[in-house]
Amino acid sequence: MNTLSTGETILLVEDNPQDILLVQRAFRKAGITNPLQVVNDGDAAVFYLAGEAVYGDRGLYPLPALIMLDLKLPRRSGAEVLTWLRQQPGIKRLPVVILTASQEYIDINHLYDLGANAYMVKPVAFDDLVAIVTIINQHWMVLNQKPELGTS
């Protein structure tokens, strides 16, 4: 069974530089070679997904096949980004995995209500993060049947 990546872009929406580096390292350790685009706040995530402002060139900033979204972000929260995304006809079906520190049921339930596809808590141990990104890659990038985008 193929466990490697498909070459499709993954968008990581994360404001903590240390967490960004850890996710990038975890991708390398897991052998995931998908391009990983990173934006640092909720507004940048919306601009990226809309293809606006500095993200207008889809050659440089392709639509992702998966979004890994932190909950607590500057400018626009993960919940606000997800709410916006689910209202966009051409891209509303993009899979979104919440990767955050919050284990609060109020957050978990709220994000699922908004249309999150999965909710995962950032682990403390690096090897656990490698395991999580391996599972995310296997499920969402290898095995999952991707939705058709651009249709309402």
C-alpha cells in the first residue's frame, strides 16, 4: 500500500514558530514530501484560500488538498477561518483538520459544528506528532477520496 504523499499541497495555519518547525520536522521524519505552505494568522489563511493579495499566484500558492488549522490565531481565529471557508462555494469542501492545544469540549464541539473534518490535540512528545502527521497523511492524502472543488 502506498503510504507516501501525492505531491498535493497542504496548508498549515499556525502562528507559533516553534510549532511550525516541529510540524515541518515531523513531516520530514515521516517521509511526507507534500509541499507544506504556512501562513501565520487567520486573515492570511483567508487571503491564501481566496487567492488574494500576495497569494494571487496559484502557481506559487496552489489551492491545498488539506488544511491543518490551529484554533487560536491572531487577527481571525481558526473558527472564523473555518466559518468563512464553509461559505465559499468553490472551496467549501476542502478537508480541514484542526490541530490545536485545546482539549475543551466546548471548542471540539463548536469546530465540528462549523464543519471541521477532524480535531486533533497537539501532543507534547515529538514522536507523537510524527505519528499524528503520518496518520493525517495516510488518511487524508493517500486513502481519502477527495471532493470535487469548484462546484456548489
